[in-house]
Amino acid sequence: MEHVELNVELCNRDGLCAAVCPLGLLHMEGEGGLPLVREGMGAHCIGCGHCEAVCPTGALRLAEMAADPWPEIDRAALPSAEAVELLMRSRRSVRAFRETPLERAELAGLLEVTRWAPTGHNAQAVEWCVAPDRAAVERVAGAVVEWMAWACEERRDLARTLFLPGTVRAWRRGKDIVTRFAPNLAVCHVPDAGVTPEADGIVAASWLELAAHARGLGACWCGYVMLAREHPAVRAALAIPEGRVMAAAMMLGRPRVRYRRIPPRKPLSVAWL
């Protein structure tokens, strides 16, 4: 098979790989036969890995990723549904950080998890730029304030709605409302065209936020950076490549306070069809 490597000795011909292929590229060669890629369809493989992940014997490997490890899932090590729900409900938007930035290895470990966040058509096109210390964060925040000052001078509706003049004045007095004195900032960027590029970035950032919370770290979505994402100075400060757009920005660091309770939320609203 062109895109899938098959170990005939290991294959038990159960047809699971063909059943889970989202594009229906695999089929079984007759009853009790081997899985085959449909003629002329191999180029349509999106490399999602479902076929390999479902195979109980490890008979299939994606040719383009044959060197990557595919560890088996230890079901006993997975958290309970209750533990996952508690993690999600106890998440807080942290806006009070300790001054010490996270180590680069810590930041890399958080971002590593986002590689497994789902993307439209398995594009896997989300990339990150990271401010590793407060000085780098301040350069980004300063560029955002530059955009805010312009919006105020131009009397943009957004400036009045979001009280941007006050934010600019606070910055000039040494108070950072833009990035809340966060010691780190992570921004994901995606292609400016594709199936669902911006949604992919937002999903990846959500995974980053939960991964940070699971490790006792603080995270908060940085909306001001996103408002100014098209401003040349902001793009330059973050080194966003041409042809790519910012999808989400996340402040990161060690929380200065500990949240001890889960606040209430509005009742669930559902329309059952």
C-alpha cells in the first residue's frame, strides 16, 4: 500500500482499520482478506492515524510517520470522568501571576500536548510563538497599546466600548491591563486559508489552557492582543510569518493566588430536537 505499511504476518484481517477510516480509503480484499487502499485513492489520505490507532496487533503504520513512536494506551492510567469534569469546572482565568517566568522546558511541555488537539481535515497547521520572559511580553503589550492609542485618536467605536483610553493611560502610568504583568505569553497562528484554520487554533489554545491548569499553572486568554492582531507592530513583535494569522493568545505563568471553590454558572440551555 502506498501510504500505509502493512505487516501481513501481524494482520488478523478483522477489518477495523477499514471501518474507522474517515474517508473510506481502505477496503478488505474479499472475506478474510487483507486491507487495501482503494485504487487511485491513496493521495487523499489525511494521515489521521485512525487505522493504526485501532489495530490491535500493530500491523499498520502510516508510511510518512513510520519513525514516530505509537505507544499503546494504558486505560488504567486514564483519569475518571469525574476527575476530568472537576478539572474543567475548576479552571479559572488567572490574571494575577508570580513574577518568575516559566522555564522553557515547562512551556515546551505544555505546547507539546496541543499537537494532539483536533484540526479540520487533520491539517495540523497550528504553530506557536512564545514570549519566554516578561521583557518579551512587554514588547508585545507595548505594540498593542500603540494600536489602542491609534484607535482612540481615530475615535473608533471599539475604543469607547472597551474603554481603551483608560487602558492606554494605565499603561503610561506603569499598570499593565493588557497582559496583566504575565511573565509569559503564547500565541498560536494558522494559515490565512484552509478548512477551519482559526477554529483549529482556538481548540489548540483551549487544550493549552487545560494542560496548564492540570499542572497547577495559570493561564488566561489575552483578548487585547487578539484585537490588535492585524497591527503591523504587533505582528512584528510576535514575528508572525506572512500568510498566517493569529488565532489565539494566552497569558501564562505561576498563579499568585489559589482558587478554592467553583463559582456558579447560568443554567444549561439546550434545545432537544
